[in-house]
Amino acid sequence: MITVQEPPRETPVVHQTDVLVVGSGPGGLAAALAAARTGVSVTLLERFGCFGGNITVVGVEGFAWYRHEQTVEAGGIGWEFEERAKAAGAAVPESQSLSYELDSEGFKLVADNLVLEAGIHPMLHRQFVAPIMEGRTITGVIVESKAGREAILAKRVIDATGDADVALRAGAPMKSTPIEELQAASVMFHMAGVDKQKFMQGIRENPSTYSSWSSGEWQIETSGKEDEMFSPYLGKPFEQAIKDGLIPAHLNTIAGTWGAVHDSGEMTYMNLIHLAGVDGTDPDSLTEWEIEGRRQAMLAIEALKRYTPGCEGARLRNFGMSIGIRDTRKIDALYNMTEDDVRHEGRFEDSIGIYPEFIDGYGILILPTTGRYMHVPFLSMVPKGVDNLLVAGRSTGGDKVAHAATRNMACCAVSGQGAGIAAALSIKHNWSFDAPDMPAIQQELSRQDVRWQ
């Protein structure tokens, strides 16, 4: 490899804070809010121009689509996301569950208001590039932006990048699933010009269930109870398009779910494009598959126009701002969650919240319809080898099937809220993350309306 020599340089410190959260998806946004509400100064760093991550940047609007009558949840900030969105007119009832679909554009304003109300220092449009280290202790980060290279100092750092970028570059050990086994990436899109009444009549006449997911390229393991439940699954239009030569036969991965159909003719959160082999940590791979995903989305829209009642006049409204990545690095944590934990109601003394028995990924779909739930352990957020750093969101420690549960946005909010509280209290009372004061953390979780046991 050819290299260049960069000259040594001094980087200006532009900001200092108690808790720095890097990344503002459901985990990072929850972490920042929780830390601020625990009474410390908080800075929220984000590379894009809005907060919300997977919700706003990618366009994944189904925040809690697992929810049914018997579902047991943690509440807390994740629940607040939905309630605030509903109050702002930025949510509609979700099609397959007892939850609300969050409007990806409206939630940008909801997130802005939450951040400003909490007194969080917002730093959008800055890209994390390196940690600032003193031995094995992280003391801040280096960022780059239109303003050049800058330093931000912090007493505690929470990595909510989704890819464990901060932890990796700070020297924490990682675990990665082989690329051929990674969960597929998706390019989300939204449509306009749909005849809602005609489309919904077609759905009622030809309803799909979760057993419909086991078709074409996929075979899905369920617990059995899901098989006859309604699912907003679309598969037949694309099967017909392949038969007619509109879609190439090898693209039998085009299929999936629609989100909500609005009176305005918009149909949102079209989760139809599934791209295997995407490396979410490789910009060349991301470039290739962003382009390919958009191409496939246009094929999907054409198939819907031809073969789906109500979609004859449909057109593209918009794509998400970025490809959606489900799966990259995970930290090797002080405790790595297991398949047994998420399948069999894992219980932990260091619980920072609960999460219903919802597994979605690696060919498994289990919905929480029976009241079963697991604990989310604090130590799964503590990376080995680095001090003063927590990892919240989908890159916490765990095996593949554990990741199929903890990667979901509502669980990321649970881990984020726990991380934010722990970071704040560790500053106030001067303890380290490898020896947490769990009674104090759990007391503050209760104060913030989180169920943790």
C-alpha cells in the first residue's frame, strides 16, 4: 500500500463536556437525554444534519412494531419518543401492531425539541475520526467538519455510532460476523400517488401473514404463534414481475413490508430491498450498494404499479438519506449476551432495563405476544481494554441471535438510557464502569420511569 506522510499538527479544543455521546440514533439520543436528566453537562455529536439516526436518516419508521396486547416493555425514553411524536402529529397507528409509526421527517423536529429542552449541547455535521487517549482511558475525540479538525474533551464517552467506531479506534477488542452471514442491508423508500381505499381493499381480500415471509429466498423460523398473524407483507407482485421478466430472476430478495398508507396517497416505510454482502464499515461497499439499492427500489415500484391494486399511479416520493445497516461490529464486552439470554428470559443483577421477547434477524422471527421478556445487562455495554467508555445501541456485546434482539431500535433506546444514567452517575460519584454502583443506577432508572426488573 502506498502511503503519505502527514505533518504533525496541533488540534484546537473547541468544546469540553461531562458526557459526550457520539451518534444520535435511538441509542445515542436516549443516552444524551438520560445523562442530561441525571444532572450533568452533555454534548451530542452527529455526522448528519439531524438527530434520530435509523428513524430520520434511514427512514425506518416502525419503532415498536413488535407490540401486542401481552407485550411487556421498559417504558422510559423509548416510549417517550412515540408519545412526543404522536403529540406533534408526527406519528400514525402502525399497520401490524399496537404501536405508532414515527414520521421520519416530523421526528427530526421532535428530536430537536427533546435535545434543546434537556439543555444538551448539539454538534451536528461533525464526523468522529479518532479518540483522544491517555493510556487506556478515553478523554475525548477528534472530529472533522467544514471547520477542519477539532478536539472535544469529555469525562465520559458513549459510543452510539452503531458500528463501535470509537471503541475500535480506542483499542477495544471486537467481534465480527463473517460478511456472508451478516444480516442484509436495506435502502428504504416512500411512495406517493397510492389510492389508499383501493390498496387497503386489496389487502383485505388477499391478506398476508407472517408465514408469508417464508417464500422466495427466505425461510423464517417462528415460534408457531406468529404464523397466522396478519403481516403487511408484499411478495406476490414481485414474484409475478420475475415471471414476466420485469425483475431479473436473481432479485428474488425484493419483497417485504409496507408501513402506513395515508389519506394523502403516501405509502411510507417501504422495507422491500434486502442487500446481502454489504460491509457497513467499508465506504466502497456502501457506495456500491446505495446505488444498487436505489436501482432495485425503482424495479419494486414498477412491479407495484403493474400488479398491486391502488398502486397504478404510484411514484417515488423519497429515499432515506442513507442505506440502513443492521449488522457490523460488536464489542467484546465484560459480558456478552447469548442466544439463551434472549430466547429464555435472561435475568441479570446489573439490569438497566427490560426488553420483550422479540427476535428479528438471522432467519428468526419471534414476536412478544405472551408477556415474556429479558433483562438488558449493564456489562454488555462495557468494552474490554478501555476506561471511561460505554457502547450503546446495536454494537453491544453478544452473539448473533442476541444481536437479532438487541439491534432493534427500541432495545437500543433501553441500552442508551442505561448508558446515559451510568455515565452521569459515574462522574458524580467517581466510580468506574467495571465496578458500577448498580443500586444507584437502578434507582435513577426508576426515577426516569424505566422498568428494569
